[in-house]
Amino acid sequence: MINKNKRCLSKTALSIALAGGLFATTAQAQLAGHNVILVHGFMMENLSQAPANMQEVKQAGEDYWRDYWLNRAEARIDWASNGRVEGEIAQQAYQQVRQISQQGLCNNYCIVVTHSTGDLVTRHLLENQARWLQSEGLQPLKILAVMDLAGAGGGTELADLAVSIAYNDSWYNWPVKQAVRAFTGIDPQPDNLGVVNDLQTNTARNLSVGPTAIPRLRFVGGGSSYGGITKPFIAGTDDGVVPTHSACGATTASGIDSCSNSISLAGKVSGQNGPSGLYYNHYPILMSEGANHSAVKDTQTGNISVPVVNNTVLNGLQIDFASRTYNQRAWWQLWGSGDQYVEVPNSNQTSMSNLLYTTLNN
């Protein structure tokens, strides 16, 4: 699904993209003409110390997005990670969904931007929000599309390990415990894992999995987090927290190396261990071998982005990332044209979030 024709960013477009990362104002609080709603990811600090009240939850949600997305959104759905998706998290989220409906923020359709576990929380909300709101005589939210940054809707093996350690705290599990502590910030106990329970791969993949008419656009990293100590415990490639099978929207939790069967995370055009299938209406849009779990949502630069699903329209939203193909020989390749690669040109000069924002906002 790659357009292999060479199309380069103009100097003007690149200047706009770079400037977009520096001058966010409330006047930019829309994407492609639609209000944006943010749904944050897992916050480990909630496990060691539960938020005292919703005000603390809201403040943490504001801080979570401050680096890039905060001033590009009209609303947020904030939740505490010491709860469960179908329990306290759903209750907290629904009160905010209710306010968004009452304010009419999505009367002209909204775009939801999620990060990490926000993917799973949003999936549960989208499956239930119409029924919940209509029961109170309120208008269901009209959602055009969801942008899932490093989406954890398929769970992570780190959560499987955390629950396992909670019930088997043996000395020989020391390497696993270090990875789990990096991920959760705590020594796991059966009663202190909160949403980590929902992030177990089998649990996540059985939570609100009905097909949806709302396209889920996936943005995927493959870098390291926590100094790389979590990587050996995650199936396939990963961003240090979320496996590629989850971030891409693959239908199984089998370890894979790319969202595509023909392009690597680094953009090399060759046979890949990609997904055997994707969830309905899930579309991997960009991949980046160097972007770690946080970099996908923040302002980190220096990482090449690779287009996967491109030059298409999804629910009226134009997906049109610049792309180019080129050949490159490794130092040991003394003859031939080398390997073919595809990339978004100059994408290492901006962040993935800014790249998607400026491209889709044109």
C-alpha cells in the first residue's frame, strides 16, 4: 500500500512543519477542521500513590500532554491508572464524555488522539458512549477518526509479567522484576496493579473488541525505553513498552517485526515478519525504528518516519504523507544498487506527532 513515486516535501511545507512544533496556540486547537480530544496513557505514579481526587487526575492529564498536544486540543479525557477500564476508569471517563456532549464539541465530528493505554480506554468508550449518553437524553459524540500513538490496545507482555510476579515473587525472577519495576514503578502485588491487569495481552484483546465504523490510525515506534531492559521480555519488535503487534493493531499477539509484510520499521523494502491480519478499520500510518514509547507523542526529533498506509482517504480524512524511495548500499556491499528504502523525506527534522499534525491539518 506504499506509493513508490518520489514526492519530496517542499521547503515551505517543511518550514510549516517545523514551525508547528514551536508555536502552538489555542487557535490551532483543531485538526483538519475538527476539534481534538486527548486520551492519555498509563501513569505508573498512580499505582504507588493513588490520586487524592479528580483535580489531581486532571492536572496529571494536562501535564502528560504539555510537550506537544495540549494546546492543539479542545478537550481531554483523563483517568487514574490505579483503576480498571470497565470500572472506575470508565466512570471517570464518562463524566468527561458527558460534558463534551453537553458542550457540543463534537457536533461537527471530533478527532481523538490517544497514547499507549489510552487506545484501550478509548476503545471501551467508543463501544459504549452512544448507549450511555442516549440513556440520559444526550447526543452521542460524533468521532471522525482516532489517532493511536503507540497504541496498547493489544496489551503488552510487560503486564503479563507484572501479574505473574505479583503471584510469584521468587528470587530467580530478579531480571524480570527489574523490567516490571521499570514499567510499573512498584513491586507488584495482586491488589496494586490497577489498569496493568487490563493490559495483559489476553485481557486487552478481549475487551470491547466489536468492529467499529471509526478508523483507528496507528503510529508506531521501535526505539528503546528504560535503557533497553524491557526489550528482552516483549514479543517481536517494540518501543520499550508496547509490542509492535499491539501498536500496529494486529489481530494476534504473536511477535512481529513490522506493521507491513514488505517494509521494515527502518523503511527497508524487503520481506518482513509482519501481521497476519489487522483488526477491522485499523490502519498503520507511520512507523519509526528510532522513536521510543514517549517520542511518538512528544517533540523528540532525529527519527525517520516510514509511511505504510498512505495516499488514501479514511472517513473523509485525507492521508497524504510525502514519500520517497531510494537505494542505499551497506559499507560491505561492493557492487549492485544496494537495498531499496522508503521514507517521509526530512521527517528526522521534526517529531512524529508534529509530522502527522501538520500533514493531516493541511
